[in-house]
Amino acid sequence: MHILNHTTTPNRIQRPIKVMQFGGGNFLRAFVDWMVHVLNQETDFNGDIAIIKPTAGGDYSELNDQDGLFTVVLDGIKNGKLVAEKTLVTEVQSVIHSYNEWAGYLKLAENEDLRFVVSNTTEAGIKFNADDKFDVNPPREFPAKLTVWLYHRFKHFKGDVDKGCILLPCELIEDNGTALKKTVLQYADHWNLDDDFKNWIHTANHFCSTLVDRIVSGYPTDRADEIEKELGYNDELLVAGEYYHSWVIQADEAVQKELPFAETDLNVEFVEDLAPYREMKVRILNGAHTSMVPVGYLAGIRFVKEAMEDKDVSHFVESLLLEEAAQTLDFPNEVKNKFVADVLDRFRNPLLKHQLISISLNSTSKFVARLLPTLKDYYNTQGQLPTRIVFGLSALLRFYKGEFKGETIKLNDDKAVLAFFASEWKKVDDGTSNLSDFVETVLKNDAIWGEDLTQIQGLANRIAENIQNIEAEGIVSCLRKL
């Protein structure tokens, strides 16, 4: 079986390089590069990609050996049906190591066709480092490298406003585009670069905040041989992920015209304000995970897929999302219902093996970020407690006892949080405290919840009652009574 490279893919098209991409990891290849491929296939985008190695370690040798070619394998459930898709991505035209090929990296700034800059340098990637020097080739931090590159482009094209770029950071931080622009300008000030350059950054470039969503699991070790046999070639860069994808981009109409996603079926949406979409993702997708973990685990379930196959747990999750979480979001019902349906389809994906115990990491802080705002908003707007979110919190408190029906639960949270729960549960077990007092003490701990939750009328009594019922009847019986 032949190795994937340009000699075994003779019909490869060379297009103008329009995209500079910081990072060549699994996510960007299975998300952005795959999308650029779709744009080339279905629109007149006509653009290729130059990948920049932003860190010193590694050399992307596999990408070079395969001439930038790789296959994206996507599986999932779409509209209730299992789908599988294998795509040969041919858009990566060059790979440049910023530490070994600095001159080549700067030369790319002189490319008239280049218009888009994409990055995924982890949550810690967009930061300022006062030790970075302008004349060190290269400076350490990604935004510093980018500032030098933009300055070179500014100088080469003599400040031409038509030679600015559209920047699309994919780092998982809030307002990533705003953060990147702020850091670039911080370097410009730190290095005393021209005021005309700073003005060019403001007027000629678009720093777009984005919200990305796709689970990319990486190289499919357990089924690579089967896939390669079907493809007819060896691919060391096979990358697998879920079929579902979402890219929400905060940008104006001018940016939309240059990225013709509307001419495709890609789930890309341009919006004026990213915040509501981030909130919907947190409250529905992340909130569903956080509520599912303790309920499913106490029901004897260990994987997300198994939870969705269990009629009682899946009904609990679906009802929580549609009847409680979605009611607190200011979107049309059809938008919320579609998002919920997509989330449930993703959870049902048979090839994604998500362990509940893995998702349980730091569940208390996750509840505060993902479900507590929903609980409070629902209470304030509906005048009553959200039954299923409260039950999920009840199960969480019981889960944090660290055992259930004689089985140890491997809790993973802040040491102080775990010590607190262990101490309070011990008091209940040795009879020095009762369940109601336990719940009161736990809910009053503002170090965990950020506030005194006993101030929410009726919450402590409802949780104590739920935990008592879980102990007496089992969680499945409780779910059926909800």
C-alpha cells in the first residue's frame, strides 16, 4: 500500500496561499483545514494554506513527508442517522518552522494573496511577555511573532489598507479576537513601533472573536488499518473527529463576503455579538454534561453513550435542556431546539467513548459556571425551582460522598473541596449531624459556590428530600417520578 504524498496524488491543484495558520495539530486540521477544503470544492474561494510551526519543539515532519496531505475521518449522528465521511484535504501547500525558517516566515508577509490568519495556540497562547524582543528571531510568544509579521507586511506594502488581514483565532478564551488585538498593540507599544502601524492595525485588519466546537479525537489507532485499507493508502496523519461542527464568528458584512460559508452546508454563523452563543453552549452542551455525570454514575452508568441509551437518564437530560436550560436563553425556540437536538445527537455518537468519571473533574466549579446561572435565572423568571437542575445538584452532593452502594467513586476536585465534603459526610454517617444540616452547611459554603445558596428559597429542603429519596428508592425510581 503506497504512502500518501504528492506523487501518489497527481491531480492535486495548487492554489494561491490565502490562509496563514499558526499550528498544525489535530483540531485545526480537522476543523479549519477541512472547512477550507469544502470552500474550495463548493465555492470560488480558491485558496491554500501555509502552516506555521509556532513553537520550538517538533518539526511537523509527518506533514512535510506527506506534502501537507492528510485525511479527515468524521463520524456521528445527523438527524438521527449515523453518518461517516472521509475527506482527503489537499489545501496545505507549505509548512514553515518559525524557529528554523524565520526568513521564510517573514517572506510570507509579502504575499499579496494572503488574507486570513488562523491560530490555535492553546488557552495560554495569547499573552504578552515583556522579555520578548523585536529583533530576536523569533520572539517567544505567538502574538509577538504575529506582531513582527504584521509589521513586516505593513512596511512591505507601505501601509496599504487593502493589505491588512482577517484574523480568526480559535483559542478557547473569551473574546479571543479582542484579546489578540490588544496583545498585538501591547507589543507595538512595548517595541515603540510606528503610530502609523498601530493605526493600520486598527483600520486595515479585522480581529474576529470566534467560538469553535468540534470534538477531534486524533489518530484513530483502533481502526486505522481498516480505514487505510478502504482508502488504499497509508496516512500517518489520519485525524478522526465527530461530524458535528460549529464555528460562530463575530464579524461584519465585509468579512462575511470574503468567506463564502453561506454557499455551503457548513455550520458557520456570523454574528454581531458572540456572548449569547457562548452562553447557549455553556448552558446547554456543558450544562448537560455536568448534570448527566452524577445522575448517570449513581444509576450505574459509566459512559455518555450508555447514558443516552438509558431511557430514564436520557429523558432526564433532554427534559432538563428543553424545559429548563433553554427557557433561560433569549433565542427563538427553533434555534434552541435545534441546538439541543444537535447536542443529544453528539452524545449518542457510538464512536466517542466519553467516561463520566473523566467528565466529573472539578464538578463543583463546573456546576457554578454551567448550571447555577441557569438555576437562578429560571427561579427568577418562572417563580419556581427547576426540578431537574435541582435534582442534578442533589445527585452531585451525594456523588461527592465518594462512594455509592459500597463502590468507591474516584473523585477529582480541589483538595479543599474534597476534604470539606468528606468531613461533612462523615458527620452524617457517625450521627453527629443529619442530612438537613449537611445540606445547609454545604450550600452555605461560598468558597465552593461563590455565594450562600441557602438564600434561594426552598432549595435546601428540596435537595435534602431528593438525597433522602435517592438513598431510599434508588436514583432510577427518583428519575421516573420527576
